[in-house]
Amino acid sequence: MTAGGGGTPRPRGPLAAVLVTGPSMVPTLRHGDALLVRTGGRAVRAGDIVVAVFRSRPGLLVVKRAVRPAEGGWWVRGDNEFVTDDSRVHGVADVWGRVVARYWPRPRRFSEQPL
């Protein structure tokens, strides 16, 4: 990844590796999980796990679940009902890529999951 405008990282190719930090996606993902992210390909759909940037926090990448399109971006939420560090606090996010797999520590492919 390389730094983009405003300090937001940008991928160098169609795939990128991202590490999860924090508990917002528990139980689906945990702190330290390593993810493979596709930065192109099919359009994001509701239910996809995505890497996104909140417009109100442009220098920070977050891993969240896409809920619905909103204002040219996406409303995103974490899977952990006890952590609200998502669109409920920070508003609309721009999707940077779609998580296609966790490769560490327990490999798993991800597909669309209902909310």
C-alpha cells in the first residue's frame, strides 16, 4: 500500500493485505487477523465485509460490514454489537476494498452475509 491524498493508504495493485486491530468485528474477525482485500472487481453489496475510510476520519482505514449505500458512499457497521465505532458515530464511509479472505490465523473465504 502507498499513502494517498490526506494520508489515506492506497493499494498498489488489485489485492492488498490488511491486519485487523480492535474488537469491532468480533465474532467474525478478531484483533490480529490478516485479511486479503480486493480493491477492484465486482461492486460492493450490502453484507460484504469491506475496508473503508470514514469521510470524517480520512487517514484511518477501518474493517466493517457494508450496510447500505448512502450519499455516494456506504453506511458501515461493525459486527460487535457492543462497539459503536462505525457509521453511527462517524457517518458515511468510502469503500477502499472488499475483504475476500482471512489468511491468518484461520484461513476462511468470505461471501455475502445477511445483516
